[in-house]
Amino acid sequence: MKKVLVVLLVIFVIIQFFRIDKTNPPSTPKMDFLTIKNTPQSTAKLIRAGCYDCHSNESKYPWYSNVQPLAWFLQNHIEEGRSHLNFSTFATYEPKRQAHKLDEAVEMLEKREMPLESYVLGHPEAKFTDAQYAEMISYFKKLATETRMANNLPVEQSEKD
């Protein structure tokens, strides 16, 4: 048992030398969701608190991003989040994709699947009340509808009801 613990400790020390890249891609305010949609300050604060660390180029890396294998998990999570939705490059999305991403955000918020529980544990500012969830859901729904109408895209059936 002692040998196993020593081996595990050695492995743990060795993996600390394999660091993640904490460099964020450059952000351009003219392409950022909150800027281009002129998001109200209270809603923008919620979106920043619950979404931007994983879904933008403005990720903040907490202390545990220096500890492997936690940092590898964190980096993977950020890369996956950005691949699904990146608020920093939202202006580059075609209108149809923007509306779809807003619909997906609504769905994830309605199901309380975002922000992830593991994220909220380390970020209490992302633990939203029902009213805060409702504020974001309403905002994203409104923007999805406006985007569709402004671009002559079909309005989803759920939006007509």
C-alpha cells in the first residue's frame, strides 16, 4: 500500500509540469454579444457571471487551474464551451445561427443545465435565483425573435404561442 501511494505521489508531482495554456484568444468588442446587442447592465452582469468564463474569449483562470489534472478538465471544458457558443465572436454568426444559439441558451437555462453545478461551486455569483433565470430567458427569447424578424427567418412555433 505504501508503494502505491508513493507511486501516485510521484505521478501527481510529474504531471504538474504539464501546464495548460491560459492565453485567451483576442477579444474584439465590436464582435461581442453584450456590445452588439446593447444588453441592459443587469442582464449583462448575469451573463458575464454565469456564461463568459466558458463561453467567451474572456476566461478567468482560478487558482486550481495550476493543479493538474484539474486544469486539464477546466481547459477541456472551456474549449468545449467556446465551440458550442462563443459570446466574444457572436457577431460573426449568421443570423439563423444566432437565433439558434439563443434558442439553445434558453433551453439550457430553462432546464437549469447552465451554468453547470461544478462551475457554480467555485463561483457563487453564478448561482442564480428563479428571477435571474427568468430575466436571462426572457432576454434571450426576445433577441431570438427580433433576430428572426429582422432577417425574415421563420419564427419558431414556441415563440408564436
